[in-house]
Amino acid sequence: MKFLIALSIIFCGYARAAQAAPAPFDLSGPTLEVKVTRGLVTLPIAEVPNLAPGDRLWIKADLPPNQSAHYLLIAAFLNGATNPPPPSAFYRCATWNDRCARDGLSVTVPDDAQQVLVFLAPETGGDFRTLVGTVRARPGVFVRTSQDLNQAALDRTRLEAYLRTIRSYDETDPEKLKEVAPLLARTLAIHVDDKCLEKLPSLQAPCLMQGQETLILNDGHSTSIVEALTSGPAADLAMEASYTPQLNYGYYSPYVASVLDIARLLDLFHTAQYQYIPALPTAKGDRLTLTLNAAPSFNNPKSVLVTALPAVEKPQLPPLHALDPKQIYCARKATLVLPVEGAPLVFSTAYAHDMTLRLTGSDGKTIDLPVQKDPGRGGLVVDTTGIGASSLGDTVEGELRGLWGFDTYDGPTFSLVNAHVQPWQMVAGNQSPLIVGRDETVHLQANNVSCIDTIMLKDPAGKDLKVDWKSVKPNEVELKLPLTGAQPGDVTLLVQQFGTSEPQPVQLRAFSEASHLEGFEIHAGDSEGTLRGSRLDEVASLSMNGLTFLPDKLSDRNGQDELTMSLANPTEGAALKPETTLTARVLLKDGRPYPLTANIDAPRPSVRLISKSVQPSVSSSDSNILLTNQNEVPQDAKLIFSLRSQSPARFVRDETVEVATDDESYATTLSVANGGLTLEDAHVAVATLNPAKAFGSSAFGPLQFRVTANGVNGEWQPLATLVRLPVLKDLQCPATPELACKLTGSNLFLVDSLSEDPHFTHPVHVPDGFPGATLPVPHLTDGQLYVRLRDDPAVISAARLTAQQLPPSPEELARADARREAVPVTDAPAAPAPAPASAPPANSATGPASITQPMPASPAATAPPAATTPGTSSHPAMPTSGAVAQPALTAPASVTPLAASSTTSGTN
């Protein structure tokens, strides 16, 4: 067993690991068997979301028969962070005794209990008294440990359910991952990177499983069922005891932060006899499998394993609700999936069990249909085979019922219908004739379309063709009829519904239509023109005046087909003379030629960009960001640019300039009439653009412009790059270089990354949707902070901030003195004593690189630094990713946070 192998690892290896960053919880530990009895009902621990006073717990350590180390099994009931539990709240059981090994430990939850901890302590002199005294001396630490272990365990169930489903589909049907991933994201509250779904199917699963620390989104329901203390001084003490970062960094789950903080928290007060190791529980049935992040030690201090049982509190029923309460479902559907969301623990744990959908038929009788949870299908799967020949009527209401632990749970209700014969007809406005030779999209209506199973098309030759369809309204479906290879004549739609023996026929007629060509237009100098008519999908090419055009994009405008025809050789467009009419020849795909008249219109209007300038606003300077690329325009600035007319040679009064983003989602028109365009003379115009007024606060990225004259649009030309600026207010740095600086500002989600050097050797990336007001950044190497904006990440800008140096804390001064005393004394002349850290150097020859101002030391700055691994980089580290309401920031692994946890390695 992995656990036995782990027990053989020597203590020095654990001590070395304890000085480095906390290890992940991936070491197999022992297993506990736990059952809970309430009244006459006994449930395995995996089905118990919360405990209640009076519950009877049965706990047994499942140790191997050849277990040589003696473990004392201890159950402790805590009643708040500020209330030391009495000695009577601790129960023990010697696992090496036959009675304990056979019968386990049976205890009853006291009336005033709030948290339950289970300890596995190695046998030693005074072991029980030592543990009881430690817990009673620092109850707040163990209260927070209980909450963090439960929170981490619940979040881990969601992560494992997500990864397990992704692996299952990757092994069996990777093509469906694109469909399954969004459903998993909704049911399990998991962040899915949409870019992964654009990759090849074989690459989607590895991509979807990357960055597990940012996959789990914050879930208020799981938080509510683990925190027995939610407000008041007791909750504040529990928060303070764990040195948890403030909850202002984002919206990810606290899973990653908590599993790391637990190890740091318990390391604060190990004694000469005991060192406490957290054990992350994973429940399955009546077994709790413990996972460790450090190998246990049996040399002093011996390792005590600490794990938590569910909190003692009122039941927090899952806030499960229907994805669309107005949706109507088919009661006879073979695989009935009810889409739900709002309670990811329903899908990742066994807390919700014995679930059924209760239907009430038209005869008043009720039918309970079994319900299974399937996050991969996006909801609850109902087994409808139990309906049989029951009389349900045309409509019926279904109510979700079940148990949440020991408590009855009444879930959302759903509207269902029973399949029946009903009239089908084409949607009004969709009555245009069906044309063979191409796929046609039509809409079909009925009273309700929820029970459609399949739709087939029988063509005039009697061949059955499968029809792709989707529901667009409760009473309407959209069909794509496969008429590409069909012959003209009568066609029949066969609509098969669940629960009916025969499909319903819907009669239609398909017609043949030859291509109708109206004309071809192109502007002189262009490389593409527009062909108008009908059935243009049959066009193979167009030729005129020795030039060949090939079909490109087919579109529909006002009921008429328009086909873009592009020159096979784009450079030949200059050969077309404006204001002429030519005879063109169109060749269809079946080889038939058609003559056509082609009009060569005047060249498109064009202008040349002469110059441009940016007039920043006051708020732009408040951002303290110096834009180094002259092509960038702050959103609240004013952009002035001048144009010289080329075609026509003179500006006309009604000529306009359109400015838009590269995807044309934001656009504005500048003209003489609206004051956006001013004519210097007949050949030069000056345009003025206020992006904030024209586009609003969400426009960003490359801007383009084009001129319009006489109703004809010119070609798009690049103009500038629109960027939104965050506000960087101040930068505070502690005296110790290993500690991070704190950057304060607003709209920091507009920052892509920061670095202390212009090469971005060790960048600090800001997560998507970052709502916080502070960011930890590395100590500046040359006094300058560099920024990449999210709107233009390819450009590096400088921040106009002067670092405010915090005075050294007493702990920092003490460590500096200790380092000086540790230097061996030699005959070399003594180096001059360094100036105090809080004062600038006197009579500096070159002067300081930047102005620093001493500031009062904050609690974060006075905290001693966390240990770093020798030989690693000394760049400051970012806070642990995944903290409560705080997204992960990437940074070098060896960096120390500004607000570091105060960890010691001795007796506290």
C-alpha cells in the first residue's frame, strides 16, 4: 500500500519539504469507515452533508493487518473559535486493541457542537492529554482547519467529477467533448476555456484539463454548508488565525488556496512531541479516503493526521432550479434529460440521493420515475419506462423529490406533455417554393414540438432522407431539407413522435428553378464584383474582356441572390476602364453558358492618411501609464487625423468618413454636417474623433476608416489602436527585496501583465475578469514598472509611478543582524556599516534612481518572509492562486508574497 510506503520516508525529508512551498495533496493515506445514524436511519458518510446534535457517529480506522505503528483514534467536537471545548468533548479509541479494531469508536454529537475533527495520533506518552491541550489552547485554528478541509473536499469532488467525465468521453467519444464541456461547466460550476473546443478532438481533452487551479468557480452553496461561523468576532478570529488573504481578488473557488493554507496553518504550533498534518477526505460510500501532502514521521515530533467531518448545522438544501422554467418536455421520451443548474454538489457528491420525478396522471394517480444525475448530459436523466400504459393526459406536471442527507428535498417542477396526433403546417412567411438542387431551410409548426423523435423526408423517387432539425420555439422547429440531389415533384415529411407507433405525414412540393442572371457590376480598379440573380449557386465562372472571375461568397439581399465574383488574378483589375459596359459570359456548373451585361462603374473613392495626433484627457494622465507606441489612442482621448483626397481629386460636401473597429461592431460616421470633419481646402480634410463618445466604454483594439462619396464606400484602411487605460495609483514596497510590492489602482482588469524589466522575463499575468483593486508585483530592478495592456498586449508601456518604500519591520532588522553575525570573522578590513534601511544614502555621487518615501509599516510588511528554496530566483511571489474570491496570478515559483504567512519550525 502507498500508505505503508509513505510511513517509511524519514523525518528529515519531511522537514526539508516543510521549509519549501506546501506540497500538493497527492500522497495516499489511511482510510476511515464512517456511518451516521439519526433516529432509525443510518447513512454512509458520503451521503451526509451536515451533522445535527444527537447524531450517532461510528468511526473505525481501516488499517492494514500488519500495521506496526500504533495509532490513537480521537474524535473532537468544537463549538466555536473563541470557545475552548471541554475535555469531555474528546473521545479516543486505541486502534491496536481488538475491541477498537473490531468495533470502532461510537460517539454522539453534543448539543453545542459546531465542528467535528478526527485525529490519528501515534502512540506516545501523554499523547491524548497533549492533543487535547493543544486543541483547547487554539480552538480558532482548528475551527478554520475544519472549514478549510471541508471546503477543499467539496470543491475537489467537483474537480474530480469534471476530470472523470472529460477522460471518459475522451476515451469513448472525443467528438462529443465540444458538446459535453459546456454542459459540465454549467452543472459543476467549472470554468471551461472555449479556445480548447476549437482544437482538434484529440487535443481538446488535454487542453480542457489544464490549469486546474482556475477551473473551479466559487460556489456559495458549498461555502454555506461548511461554515458554521459566518459573522461576529468568532468568525473574525478564525479568519485571522489562518492568515487568509482578503477576499477582493476575484471569483474562483478557494480550493487551491485552502489546501495550501491548511498546511501552513497547522505548521504554526507544532510541539516537540507532535506535528499536525492535514488529511484531505474523499468520501465514497461509508469510507473516507485520506490524502496527505507530507509523509508522516514517527520520530519526535511525531505526525498527527487531522481530518474533518461535515459541519454541525441546519441543512442547507441545494438551490437547484430548472435551466428554463418555461421549457416543456416530452414525458414519453426514451432518454428524458431535465437541464438544471445552481447546485454543483448535487452532481459531484452523493448528498442528493433516492431522487424521483413524481408525475400525476389525469386519473389522479401518481407515478414516481427514477432520476439519475449526469453532469455530462447537463442535468437529471429520468427513466420513463415506468410510465407504461398509464393515462397521463396531454399535459402533466413533474415534481423533483428526493433526500438531501437525512432531510426531505423538494426540488423544482417541470412541465411535460404526452405525444398525440396534431396538425403540422409550414410557418407563415416560409411558404416560398422548395427548389431542388440545394438544401432548403424551412420552419414547421404544431401545438407542441417537444415529443419529436425523428423527421424523415421521402423524395419523389420514394427514397427516405434523414432531416436535420432543431427546436426554436415550444411550438416550432427548424428543418434543413436535403434537396441537393432530389428531383422536382411531391415530397413528404414524416414526423415521428415518442410514444406513437406511426409517423405523421406532411405533404410538400419541390420545384426546379434555372439560374436567372440579372447583371454584373464592378468598380474600376477593384478585384471583385457582384453578380445578381437567382440560383447563383450553379455559377461556375464569369469571363469578360479576357478576365476570369470565380465565385466567392453567396448571400441573399431582399429576396435576391448576390454572388461575389473575384478575379482569378487580382492584379488584372486595373485593365477595366470606368464608365463602360461589356458583355460577359457566365458558365454554369452543368456546362451551360449564359450571356450577361457587365457594368464597369467609376473607381471607389479613396483618400490617403497624412498625419494624426492624440490629445489626451486629464483622466489619461491620471492613469500613470506612459504609452510608448504613438499608434495607441486612449479611449478618453481625442484623435485628430488629416486626409488627402485621391479619388475623386477633391472633397465634396456630402463626403463622409466612417471609423470602426476591425470587426465593425462599433462604428461612427464623421461628416461636415455633424462637425466631425473639417475641410482645410478642396483636397485636405481634418477629422476629429472622440472614441468614448462615439463607441462607449467597451470598444477597443484596431481602428479602421474608409471614405464614402456619392453612396459608394471606399476600402478600409488602418487608423490606430484604441486602448482603455487602468488607473495605477501608487506602489508600496517593503524594505526586504524578497517581499512583493503592492500596486493599488482601479480597472486593473484592463492590464494583461506587469514586469519589473522591459523584457518581461518574469511577468505577472492578470486573470480574465479581475475585479480587485490591488495587485502584488515584483520589486523593481531599475526603479521602473512595465505594463502590457489587455487591449494591445504586443506593446510594452512604462508606468509613471515612484515606489514608496516601507520602513523595515523589527523582524526584518533582526534577520539582517542575524545574517551579519553569521559571517565568519576574517583579517580583511571591516566593511563600512550599512546606512539604516529607512534613510536614504548620504552624499550619493549619482543620486537615487527614483524618489522613495518611507511609509508606516503595514501588517503585511511586518510579517516575516516565507522560506525559499536555495538557488531559486529572488523575485517576489504572487499570492496563492485560487484564494477565496481571488483569481490566480502567475509568477516565478520561488517568489515570496508581501503578506506572507508567519511560519516557524519549532515550538510555538
